[in-house]
Amino acid sequence: MVMSSKDYVIIKIPKALADEIDAFLGKHGYKSRAELVKDAIRSLLREYGAYRKETA
């Protein structure tokens, strides 16, 4: 099965962590939880040398 760049998965996080993300969002220019989480995951993967740029 070939996945397109528009395929998504759902990730569950504790409510307390979501609340911390919500408090962080506006202060740092993020518009949504998803935007922040994607950015954080990309950053972590880059740090470990495991990030492969998405093809769109």
C-alpha cells in the first residue's frame, strides 16, 4: 500500500501534557497542537540523524 502525504495517524497523549502544549502554543507562534508536535518530532529525528524529509 502506498501512503500519500495526506495520510495521518492518531497519537494519544496524557491530558496534562496536552494542557502544557496548549499553554506553550501561542507564546511560541504555533497555531495548533499538531503543528507543534510535528515540529518537535522532526527536530528530535534530526537530532538523532534519522529524519528523512517528507516528499509532497
